[in-house]
Amino acid sequence: MSILTRYIQTDRQQKLYDLAGGLADKAKERVKQAEDTAQLPAETVADFKREKYFSLTLPKELGGEALSLYELLLIQERLAVGDGATALSVGWHLGIVQELAQEDLWEPEIFDWFAKEVAEKQVLVNRIASEKATGSPTRGGVPETTAVRQGDEYVITGAKTFSTMAAVLDYYIVSTYIEDKDTVGSFLIKSDLPGISIDKTWDTLSMRGTGSDDVIFDQVRVPEKMLVEVNQQANPRKAKGWLLHIPAVYLGIAMAARNEAIDFAKSFKPNSLKTSIAEVPHIQQKIGEMDLKLMQARSFMYSVATEWDNRSKEDRQALSTDLAAVKTVATNLANEVVDLAMRIAGGRGLSKSYRFEQFYRDVRAGLHNPPMDDMVIQILAKKAISE
Ligand SMILES: Cc1cc2nc3c(=O)[nH]c(=O)nc-3n(C[C@H](O)[C@H](O)[C@H](O)COP(=O)(O)OP(=O)(O)OC[C@H]3O[C@@H](n4cnc5c(N)ncnc54)[C@H](O)[C@@H]3O)c2cc1C
């Protein structure tokens, strides 16, 4: 059993894993294009749509495969071995759809209609909640994007930052301050409505292929029924299993770096040695350390996911601390694994002709996806003190 396939336990999981593997290989071929344009390639989105991938987390009766959290993580890791940016992008969509299906966040009528859009048209959705002034929504800042009622419509005005897949999304779930209700809520907004434009600000070190540009809403008129959540996301401590799609991505990147480092160590024979560097003690030390870190992070992540899947909806809330801890442990260990892989490759690892430098850049982004490390540590400390 290889480290990659360690957590595949059933035939169904193997099939899902193979499906993700095929798409990951195709996405990997387009990494240069994605890096150059700082966009998720439309061809990659089309590949996923063809495979009906975007409905995987819908319940079976609504046309999906009812993926468990565990299964979502397996395919997220596999996608990220091919390309981290593609995995993070697709993971937002799959995770959001999974949460909507499991948590009854929306009125049944609107969710059923949206589920049909996903199942039949393979539409792509993401939550766009970050803003320049409010920063990460997890900090609890009130959005500066406003929703003002006019008759039976709302008029949305504002700008969102870090909007992953902005240019290829079919729908945005947009957090706003709702003037007449004096509260925060989210609207489901079709991406081609008049007044919506994209400001191509995404020129980053990491995860360039996510195309996480700014989306501008200039007096965008939406029907009242598209106000899908009022105060629903207000509780930052609410357990959200689906957010584990994030650590799975960064562990996938770390596994890809680990695999390439081992291949490099086995094939590189400097003329100062009679063997490859894989036989050298300090290289073996680093290889062993990479696997130790991956074993710790993955075993923690998959055990919490298994618990999540096995618990009732009510009992899942007790896992909120574990979920947060998994994210911090996994993303930090993933950074350490990639660092070790870079050290094994030596100076060559800095070259654009190897994948190491991209892993190094991409894995760094995990630190800035939610929940942030300082919040996780604070949650753990408060829990420990209160107990
Ligand atoms: C690759 C990638 C993809 C993303 N995709 C999406 C997406 O699809 N949708 C979306 O909505 N967002 C997305 N985000 C945005 C993400 O969720 C964060 O909003 C963003 O990374 C900014 O986080 P931050 O902690 O740096 O920001 P800020 O909140 O602006 O914080 C900046 C600094 O100030 C500190 N700080 C700020 N407020 C506080 C506070 N109250 N208490 C203590 N310290 C504070 C932070 O610790 C940090 O050091 C994405 C981010 C990345 C990197």
C-alpha cells in the first residue's frame, strides 16, 4: 500500500479516486497556462462538467453521489497531487454544495431548484465573502457590500476580494449587510447579471491558477427570493466539516512534493558518490521526516472526517475544535514537508524546470485559508481553560 492510496478502503472510493486522478492529470498539463494567466482554465472546468463532477456531493435523490466528508477529502488530496489550485477551486464548490445539502441552510424550495441547476447543468458556485476592509469573514467584520431593498428586489453594491474562480463561476453566494433588516445575509447571484464585473487583481505568489480576482457589484438588482441566508453564517464556532477540503488540498501538494523529492533522490547520482543520494543518511533522514509528518497529519484528518461522517447532525458540533485543529496541523506540516522536499532537491529546487518551486509557493497559501492559526490556538486555549 503506497502512501498515496493508504486511505482508500472501498471499491466506490477507488472509483472516485480514479475519477479525480484522471482529471488531476489533465489539470496538471495546464498548470503553465493557469500560472501565466492567473486563471482556472475554462477547459479544466469543462473537463469536470463532462464528468458530472460538480454534482458529486449532492444527495442521490437530487442527482448526486452523496459523497461523505471522508470521500471528499480523498478526491481533494488526489486532485491536489496533480494541481493544488484546481483542487482548492473545485473543493470550494463541492464543499459548499455538501454543506447546503446536509445543513438545510436554505429554504427547501430554493435549494431544490439550485440542486437541479447543479445536477442538470453542472453549474459552479462559490462563496465570496472576503473584502478589503473586513478581511477574512471569520473575524466577524460586517461586510461593506450592501443590500438595499427596492420593492420586491434588493440592490447589491460593493466589492469582494479573493473570489476564487471569479471568471468561471455560474453563481456567487455573496455576503452583504442588509439595510432593512440591519443584519448580515447572503444572496445567491447569477454571475452574468448586469452590474457585475471582474477586476483582475489576482497577481499572487501562490495558487495563481485559482483566479481569485475581485468581483465588483454595481447596483446589481436581484429578486428578494435570492436572499438565501440571513444570519446563517453568524456563528463562527459552528462546526463545518466541509472546510476540511482545505487541509486535504495542502496535504495533496505536500505528497506531490514528497514523491518528486524521492524520485529525484533515487535518480540523482553526483560524481562524488558511487550511489544515488537516496543512499545518503541526511537525505534518508529528510525522507523519513516527510513521511512522519504526512502520517501524523493524514491520520488526524481522516480520523476526524470519519467521526464527522458517523455522527448525527447534532453531535457533529462537538467536533468544531478538532476540525479547526486539523486545518492548522495539516497546513503547517504540509509546509514543513515541502520545505524538506526542497532541501532534498537542493538548488535545483529553485528552478522553474522542476515543480518544487511551485509546491513551495502554493503550500504557503494554506496559512491564509480559514480558520487562521491564531484563532485555532485561541479556541484550543479557551476550551482547555473552560474545562
Ligand atoms: C488561495 C486563496 C483562496 C481564497 N478563496 C476565497 C474564496 O473563494 N472566497 C472568499 O471569501 N475568500 C477566499 N480567500 C480569502 C481568505 O478566506 C481570507 O479572507 C484572506 O486570505 C485574508 O485573510 P487574512 O487573515 O490575511 O486577512 P485579514 O483578515 O485582512 O488579516 C490581515 C492580518 O491582520 C490580522 N487580523 C485581522 N483581523 C484580526 C482580528 N480581528 N484579530 C486578530 N488579528 C486580525 C490577521 O491575523 C492577519 O495577520 C482565499 C484566500 C486564499 C489565499
